[in-house]
Amino acid sequence: MTLESAPDFTVPADRPVTGEQVTSPGSEWWRTAVIYQIYPRSFADSTGDGIGDLPGITSRLHSLAELGVDAVWLSPFFSSPQKDAGYDVSDYCDVDPMFGTLADFDTLMATAHDLGLRVIADMVPNHTSDQHRWFQEALASSEGSAERDRYMFRDGKGPNGDIAPNNWESVFGGPMWQRITNPDGTPGQWYLHIFDVSQPDLNWENPWVREQFFDILRFWLDRGVDGFRVDVAHGMIKEEGLPDYTPPMETASMGGTAAAATDLVPGIADVPPDPPYWGHSGVHDIWRGWNAVLAEYPGDRVMAAEAWVDPLEKMALWVRPDEFSQAFNFGYMFTEWTARDMRKVVDDSIAAFGAVGAPSTWVLSNHDVVRHATRLALHADVPQGSGIGPKTPGKPDTASGLRRARAATSLMLSLPGSAYLYQGEELGLPEDMELPDSARQDPTWLRTNHEKYGRDGCRVPIPWEADKPSYGFGPSGNSWLPQPEDWAPYARDAQEGLAGSTLELYRTALALRSEHRLGAGAVQWLDGYGPDVIALRNGPVTVIVNLGKVAVELPIGELLLASEDIIGGALPADTAVWLRS
Ligand code: GLC
């Protein structure tokens, strides 16, 4: 066969949107949006202290508009002691000085909207920091007080109350309970913390707690945010009586949702029940309340759930019309790189979300998982959150990981619905597997006595300019996690305009996705390419992905995009192409 044109990766960034469109009501823009996750501490540092900040983000937003994404999601930048990188909030209505000020946030918002980018904030309602005023007041108040009732305090077991109220284990390792000392110095009650000991769980059965969050949502909506990503949206309500629980096995999902990594999209019948602290049906009432608050505001604000629940049919309950707009598709994220599994998860996702009228989402990387440029070539079975490091067996080969990642992203961006990107994946960044132990900061590493590496390897500050200190991350050479010495070729400026670079592949895919309205399209499977190939048509684009080991023949057609060089009309292993149908 012959190809009608050679791949051209350099597509002009010609899709700025006006601020007016950003606020136009009725568009339900999020149904098809590509949303780029910014992890503020690792995106861009304006001060040189080695930690990214809001002015740094503002100064780089134009590059995201050029990339062609529709919105940015900012991981938490609120006041926080940073015991869990900002997911431990001590004031929901202020910016941590480490990241800047509320005025910096307003500038960021205005700049983003001028560039046609929407902005999504990250709300963390399951728990606060132990430094939050609410918790400090609870500690200072007596047992049974209204202040204590904001959190999950319980008496210990045994004659002296020195045995934890139940056997639950924290997501980050160790017990899920911490005993407090009363103001008079005597040993007191215990409080629940699903995550770190510094992250006490709020008591969401308490109407007072619910009211506080309505105000917090309005605070940010009034400042113009276009919506929220909601942290741990499957937590919040715990089973009555807090019964003991022993997990069936080590699992793929954050904190022990039930499906194993190797069986990610099982039917409802195959899935063991959720632990007593995850996926309780009582959470839906909370989300209906939040949905109503967002509906008070013009411009289609979005609410995206981080809900680690299996199977997809259950996750779909989070995106019923009066709850979340969408939910991260973690089933898709962890699907094995085989044609059979990928095709099945795409079908299952569209069916499950579609059944409740929601768009499917697609996601391959975020700040909690091993970057997909590494994960897709990983031989070891690594449960989510455990991370990888120098001693992990079966270390992946960087080149084959990147090759698969480029093919996987090319498939993802061709699918209808909404897609999430994680900062740095557009540069093809791998997981940093060689971080020195002394640099690690994830509570998982600390709370498991260094048994699990945790998530630092995907959080290393990203490279912008190959020849600058800290690769242009900031004005100094400082970087809160050390950057690998061989990252210069990944720097954005090294890839800009370079045919075949990962950055240009993303740009091309995003531009074509927008031009052909693939986000609003539909999947029509095409057969006849063999068991290791996925082939589909979405509107005018035919997508063919070879997940096998042997090259397959391509049909004749105009080549719009190729994740690798195409030579002689054959689609090599781990490669994706888009052709004009
Ligand atoms: C979510 C966040 C993760 C955080 C945890 C506790 O899963 O994505 O980074 O550690 O919640 O807030």
C-alpha cells in the first residue's frame, strides 16, 4: 500500500478561544473537554525556592493554550502544612503562602480565561489537616461536644480504651486510628484517618460539616472557578457501627477498592463488596447537594469525581444527572496493554457512563500513579500508590515504555468523551525510578517504613528549557524533588517544532481531535486487522493501533497522525495511526 502523505507533526497552535466562549452557558463543554492536570508544586516556580507556585503557573499558561487543551485542573494550592502535598488542607478559603496569594489566584484565573482555558480547583472534603481550626477546636473540646462531632472520634476498646476502635488500616500504611491526649493530659478518644495521621476524617453525617462546604464551594465559584475535581469522592460516609474489615488481597486501586490489577473491568457479580469506608450509598446525597450549589452559577461548572469504585457500572452511579458531571475512569487507566482488554474497557466505559447520560472519561496518568510512559512497560505488578524505585524488580525499558505511551495516548485522544492529561506526559516523561531515598516525601514511604516507595516518582518538577538550571522549572537550580540528570531531551523547548517529538504528537492529536470534533463523536469498531489490533472509526478519522508484536498492513488512506515512523505501509508493533476515513 502507499500512504498519501507523510506524517507531519507540526501543527500550528491556532485554536485560541475567547474569554466570552469560556463563560457561555449551556455548552456542557466538559463532555468533550481535554483537561490538563497541573500539580502546582512541580509545574513552574517563579521564586527560585524550588517549589512551583501560582505566578509560575500563570507565566506558563500560554503554553497550555498552545498545546490545545480546554481546561486546567489545579491540584490543591490551599493553606496546608503539606504533609500530603496539599491534600491536607488547613484553610479551604486561602492560598498557601508557598504557592502565593489569593490575588495571584485571581490573576491566574483571569489569564486562563483570556487564553480560553477553564480552571478547575481540587476540593478535598473527606478530611482536613490536623492543623485546621475545626480540628484544633475539636481537640480542645470535651468528648461528646459539637466540635468533636465534626470528626470521627470514638472510644477505644479494652478496659483502658487503649485498643483502636476497629482494625482498619490506613491507605498510607499503619492503623487508621490515632489516640489523642485530652487537654488535661489524660489519654483520650481515638480519631479516624483513612489517610495520614495528619488528615482526620470529617464526619459527613453532621449537617454542620455539609453547610461549611457549601460556603467553601461558593467562595471559589464566586472567584470564577469553572468547577471542581473532588478528592476521595467515594469516602465520606462510613458503614454504621464501623465494623472490622480485612481486605481480600492487595489491590490495584487507591486504598483497597476491590478489583485486582489483572481483572480491571469485571462485572458486578465478580467484585467483592467495598470496604466499609468506601463507596457507601450515603455519599450520593452529598453530591446532589453540591450539584445544586454549582447549578446556582452560570456557565456550566463541572464536577469531576475521584471515585475508586469498581466495577464501572457502580462508578456510573456517581455521574447520574444530578450528581457529578464526570468521574475519572480508573478502570481504563489500569487496563492491560492488549487489544482485547482495551477494546472491552472502551465498550464497557461508553456503555456504563452512557447508561446514565454521562460522557466517558479517559485517563492514563496522574499524580498518584506510575507515569504511563513507564507503567505500560512495567513487568512487576505494582499496586496503585505503592510506586516504584531502585529496587523494584522488572524495571521497564524507557524506550519501549514511551513507544507504548505514545500509542496509548493516540488511542485515548481519538475517543469520544473527555480526556485528562497529567503535566509532563506531553513531554513523554517517564517515572523517576532513581529518586534517592533521602529525597522521598510521600507519606506512603514514611508510614510503611520505606516498604512502599509511594508516588514521588511521578511528581518530579517538569523540564521546560534544556539548558537552564532546573531545566527552566524555576530561576534557580532548586527543585523540591531532584530532577534526573538525563532529562534535557524531554524539555519542552527541545521538543518544540521537532518532527516526531512527543510534544508535537500531542499537539497534532489535540488539534485533530478538535478539528474533527472527536470528543463529540462515537466509536465504530472495524474488524479484520487481527487479534492484536484495535481499529475504530470516529467521524472522519480511522484509528488503528497495533498492540501486538508483529507489524500489520495498513489500508490506503491519508495519514493524519502516527505515533512512530511508518515505513513501507506497515503498522509496527506498539504504534497507532489516524487516517482520514
Ligand atoms: C486522593 C489524592 C491523593 C491524596 C489522597 C488523600 O487520592 O489524589 O494524592 O493523597 O486523596 O487526600
